[in-house]
Amino acid sequence: MVGSMTNSQGGPSLPQERRLVTAIPGPKSTELLARKQAAVPPGIGTTLPVFVTQAGGGVLVDADGNSLIDFGAGIAVTNVGNAAPRVVERVSRQVADFTHTCFMVTPYESYVAVCEQLNALTPGDHEKRTFLVNSGAEAVENAVKVARHATGRQAVVVFDHGYHGRTLLTMTLTAKNMPYKHGFGPFAPEVYRVPLAYPFRWPSGPENCAAEAAAQAIDAINKQIGAENVAAVVIEPIAGEGGFIEPAKGFMPRIAEFCRENGIVFIADEVQTGFARTGDLFACEDEGIVPDIICTAKGIAGGLPLAAVTGRAEILDKVHVGGLGGTYGGNPLACEAALAVLETIESDGLVERARHIGGIMLPRLRAMAERNEAIGDVRGRGAMIAIELVRPGTTEPDPAAAAAVAKRCHAEGLLVLTAGTYGNVLRFLPPLVIPDHLLEEGLTILEKALATV
């Protein structure tokens, strides 16, 4: 597929090509960046200071007319592509009808329809309930709130390298200090952290990782907290900001089993992994895990702010009337966008498309790792893939190398993101509608950038 990309509904779209007409960033973006610095606090960082005017397929077009290859998808938000035709159509129709009533005041059908679909699509055939909020952090916070109410317990267990948000509670749940927690304390009480099965960095080797990490985590819970005091265990099926760490196979099923044995609510944070990103509709499906509560956001609504908490009816139904909600939660525009996203994933085969993307990216990245000792690990599933950079011949993290490679990619018109507890991971999250030729071109740019490190 080359040149202009057509979509399944025949609408117009951007030429699917990398095109550099100025330096990155160009003069118009540089001028806008100065305005940003004068108006916005520096705490709102910027990965690549190009100001976008259009986006679609696998490209971002900036104010200077540069067309960049997008390996970020708004941090796994625009899985179905930017300005996806079905999203545009449904949102445009809705915005002309009404933009807000507050579902808790006068409800509307689209909210109910989103909840019905999530109840049907998320793992497990048990009876479920769903409610809608605005962000991933809000979803996780509400899931913990529900678990505490349903169990009458207070303690919450999370894992090394986890990221769950920036609110007081979710910032506490998050592992990494800088930049997410530094200087923002005191933190929420009754949050406990245990080891994650991180195969690349497990001391006795990846073959021992799952069993040993699960045993250590369960032992810490029993000794330091008491399983009978734990309301919830919260885990990302693939740790996102922590570096796209896929826990060793067998680790999550053992943790889920421990939760079932002890009446603990097992909460899957699928904010970054959900909606076809990993080659399954939800990442939990890879090992057949059925969470008690699943939190979704990011890819749910094609770029509009929406998140969801879906869980067992017997858990969610315990919360009293008025105990859940929020003014903007399940805004009608976002609900229409979510219905369009779910339709697009199904109609356009985007679960399979994510697997196809992984089938292109992973072999090339592994071949790069064979030739470049700076790549310590290649990992991921579907279109959620990462490489971890180290000092050659060691497992010592090399965040400077990751930053240098990202900078070189940006200069060549490829948007990549960094991540990781140690800041040494390059993560790749292309839109699932990116054409193959842009994937290949982006990987070639990445390979050249790695060769300079």
C-alpha cells in the first residue's frame, strides 16, 4: 500500500508517506513552542515539539508541512487511526444533537450501549456491570474504591514497574518516582508493592522467573499484609510505562489463583493494552485470565476522553446509589466514538492486524539485536513492542542511548517514545491501520539510528 491510503468507508485520507520539508521541528512549530512555554507550565513535557495540524493512517502532519511516521498512536489511543471515518461520522452526528446532559441526570442510550458491549466483550462469561469515567487513572481509582467497598478490606497490592496514573491514589500505586511521584507526597495509605516477573532482569534467569516471582509476591503478601486484609491486587498484563514488560508466562495465572483462594479482587489495568493493541482484544486473553474487574481507557474511543470499569455484577452491584459517577463520565460524544471504535475493530479485523504488525516488527528488531549489543532485549505482543537498551556486554541500563536514538529518529521524521523504570526502553505503538511500507521505513530509520549509538 503506497501513496494515499483509502479507508473502509471510502472517505478522504492523508498521503501515507514520510515527507520532510524543514528541520524537525520547523520554524512554525518552533514559534508555537515558544508560545507553549509562555502559557503552559514546564511540568507538561513534550516528547517531540512538532505541532500537529492533521493526522491519519500512520502519519502526523505538522504546522510546517512535514509528514512524520507515527510509532506512538497518542500513547496507544488512536488504535483505529486518527480521525477514523466511523468515529468522525458518529461524533459529528451526535454533536449536532446534544453535547451533554450528565448521564446521572438525564441518561441516553449510547452510554448503555457501550456498557452492554464491554460486558459482552471483556473476558469471562459471568454476569457483568460497567460504568464510564473520563481517564485511565479515574478508572483504576474507581476500581479500587469498588473493591474496598465490596470486600470491607483496605489494603491494595501492586507490582514493581507498574504505572496506574497521576491522581493521589494512582500515583501511589505507580512504582516510579521520577517524574510521576517526586515531590508530590504524602501518598495514599494501605498500598503495598511486590515483585513483578521481569524475565530480562530476573537474577536466576528467565526460566525461573514466573515461579520465583509469584512465590516471592505471595510470600510478601502473606507475611507483610495478611491476605485476609487485601481488598485488591492491581496489575497491568503488560507493564506499560515501566518498559513494556511482559510478565513471565505463568506468573499472572498464579497471582489470579491466589486472589480467588483468598477473596481478593483481581483488577486488570488494561488502559494501555486494551482494544486489540496486543493481538487480542484484551491482553488478559493471552493466558486465559478472567479478571474480577478490568479497567480500560486510551484505545476505547479513538482519541476522545473515555474510560470504563467493567466487573463482576456481584462486586459492582454492592456500591450504594450515588457512590459512583462523575459529571462528564460517559459523555455522549465519547460514547458514540467508542461504539464506532468497537465497530471498526470488528469490521476491519484490527485484532488480526495487530498480530500482523508484530509479525513484521519483531523479526526485524530481533535481527537488529543480533547485530547490535546495545539491544539487550526485544519483547512485546502484537503492536505493543519494545527494545531495552543496555551498555554492550552487560545488562546495565543505558538511558542516554535510548534518548539519543529517539532524538535521531525524531530528526528523521519517525515519532518513537521512550519508557521504562530506568528510562532505557524504546517502545513502539503504531496505529493498527498503519500501512506496511511505513512500518518497514520506520524500522529502517530506527536501525540507522541504532547504528550511530
